[in-house]
Amino acid sequence: MKATRGTVIGAILVVALLVAGGLAHFASTAPDGLEHVAAQLGFASRERPSPVGLFPDYTVPGLGVTGAGLLGTLLVAAVLTGLGRLLARKDA
């Protein structure tokens, strides 16, 4: 049985969603690397919120970290699908 391109892409998306949603519960609550270095060097207090932050602090209000992981994965998949289709049209 030969797998079609759609089947392979669908399987990859399902695995990505399982990883993003399932492993989000195990994410560290410690500051990420940039926050840690900013605190060590003494300029963390000058932090400003990003005007374009899609998922501040890696959460989605009402859905938490898991929701941010799932929505982020779907967003990346949608952008890559769109770019792939756009580039495929130019090559054809």
C-alpha cells in the first residue's frame, strides 16, 4: 500500500499536534534563556510587552499552554501550506 502525500502530511500534522498538546504540560515554568540572562545582567525590569505577541507567556487566555501549543502548531502548518502552494504555482 502506497501512502499518498496527503496521508503523510496528515500523519505529520497529527504527530505535531500530539507533541504540542501532550508535552506542553511538561514545559518548564522557569524563565526562558533570554529572560534568565536579562535578569542576570540587570535589565529585566526594562522589559516591555511585544505589540505583536500572539501567545504572551506561551498561553492562550482560557486555553492555557496546551491551547497555545495546539494553535501555534496549526498556525505554522497553515502558513507553511500557504507558502508551499504559492511556491508550487510559481514553479509550475
